[in-house]
Amino acid sequence: MFLNLGRRIMRICYTLFILGLTLLMFASCKREDISVTYFKQLQSISDNTNKEDSLMMPCGFIEYDSVRFSDGSYAVHRLQYAPQNSLTEFFDNKGRTIATVARASECYAQTLVYDYDDEGRLSHLLQYKSEIFEGLDSDSTSYGRNKEGYLGFRQMIADMDYKHPDTAKYQQTNIEYDKDGDAVKAYMVYGSDSIVAPSGYKLTIAVKPCLSFWQSDLHGGFYIFHVKMEPKRKDLQNYKVCRFADYLPSMESEYRNGRIVKTVWHHDPCIESDDKDLVFIPIITDDLNVYSVTWEDGSKHQRVYKDGLLAYKQEISKYGTALKKETYSFLSDKKVKVTFETIDYKTKALKTISTSVMNVPNMEKFREDMNVISGNYRWENYYNK
């Protein structure tokens, strides 16, 4: 009896050994299947440029790397003149972003890894807690900007285990979809951050860099996890639209009878923790929605909408006098007439300075939505308009 038990244990151990060896071989094969097939580095650090370098000069690049891998994926690195922000992007053989390494001049790099499901939808997003690719300090980097470094980083991406994340090294966001294919939940694994769409709502998810990618020394190029919560149906009269950035609430608008009745801009708790949220309630006059922002000196900025499209915007002095005004007359879905007026201090009335007709490549930018104010604002560099 004990002999049979010993044989069974031996068989189990042998089976587990073979299974482990098979998995190890599979993992090794997975890594070895990817190799570098093309590697080119260019530098433009002087005025004596050759034919290849001359392509970099109009873009302002100091460095440019181009790498291709045997599975059809590729990587591109760019470093631009001051502010010397850099971006390294990895793409799969379908052209989808699978990793970004972005750095502003005065900061350490932000490293993200992207994963997609069988339908091509973003299903996992990883953000590393420290630098692992081309660090500023020699002790902070694991993969350098050389052939071996690019290959090692690419193999690391291929070997990611999203079911068992190493949250000591990175934060992992999982995204869930319903039977209709709409995103309905985004949450941080082993964390408290989550965004869940209520019944009848969906999430629109994107990962985009801040607006000032090549401009800001401090925030240029950092990617933001954007989430927009909106109703699935387009014919609702009463609903809300909310936007989040890196799980923080950014803006939200409340609609009644199809028109915005309230917009809230949430302050940035990380930058100006004592600031209050800004609340905008439009004044509805006949078929106009009028939004006003009053500045510290008492002057105002107004945006006025008619039938869901921007009708005009104007600057008003603290004494109530219109100083500047831009009027929009939509000639069609593709053309808009813009009339610019400014005050004539002699007559105390607005005087037309110029009139032009311009193309409207995106009519939605003129429509009444939650971004009702286009002036400078503290969230501007983080949340796309």
C-alpha cells in the first residue's frame, strides 16, 4: 500500500515537473520568437547635417531611433529641442500602441504598457512606479536605448501576466465591457480607484498625452487616462455627462430637456488643494444659452449658444461694456462665417474689424457640450478639450 502511494506521488511530481518544464520552454520560446530586424539611430547636434539628419531638423529632433522586430512590431524614439521632452513608443504589428515612455525635461519618465482584447479594445493599462527604460540615473534603468535594451523591453511586454500583476512594480487598470461592446467599468487592480457606468450609461476610454507635449518642462508628454461617462441613448432629454482623468473627476454637465442647466469644473486637488470647484449655470434667454465667467477684476467672458451651436463669444468690462465680440454664422455643416468686432472708444460701440469664412472640419467643437468655456484654465494641460 505504501509502495503504491509512493509511486503515485512520484508520478504526480514527475507530471508537475514536465508541466513546469513545458511552461518554461513555452515562455522561453515566446521571448526568443522576437528579435530585432532593423535598428537605426540618428542624432542632429550640429549644423553639419547629412541627408538623413536633415529630415530631423524641421521637427526639431535631437535624437531619433527607429527599431523593427521580427513579429512586425516596431519602436520609435524622439527627443526634441528645448524643452527637451522625449517620447519612446512601441507599436504592435497592427499599429496599436503597446507602450509609451514619456519624459518632460525636469522629470523622470512615465512608462505605460497597453494590452488589447480579441476585439481590439483596450483591456489593461499598466503604469510603472519607477523608471525601467533609459532612466536619468544609471541605477534607475533596466533597459537602455540600444539594440539589446529595445529587445529586452519588447520581450518584457510580450511576457506580461495580466492575470497576476506585479503591483509592487506597477499599477494595473482593468477595463470591462458589456454584451453590447461598451465599456462599463474601469478599476485599479488591488486599489480603491474605479469608475462604474450606471445602468443605461457607457464609458468612452482613451489614453492621450496632455496638450502641451513639446512645450512644458514639467508636464510635457505625460499621458492621461481619460474616461467619459455618457448615456447610451441619444434621444434622452434628462441626463448627465461626466469626465474623469486618472480617475479624478474633471468635469460634469447636467442636461434637462436636452439643454445644459449646470456645468461643474472640479479643481485639481494635487496642484491647488484649497481651490473650490467652479460651477457654471447658464442664463437661458429665449433660444440662447448664455455662459459667463467673472474674473477677479470684475470683467467677464461670455459664450452664447443657439440651437446647440456657438452663436458668439465676447469680453465684457467690469462696467458692463462689450469690448470684443466674435459672431459665428453657420452657412452649412462645412462653412461658418466669423465676424470679429472690437470697441470704438469714441462712439462707445462695437466696430467690425474683420469678416471671414472658414471651413468647419469638426462641427462638434462648436456644439453645446460640457466644455462651455474655452479660456485658459488650470486643467487645460491635462484634459483634452
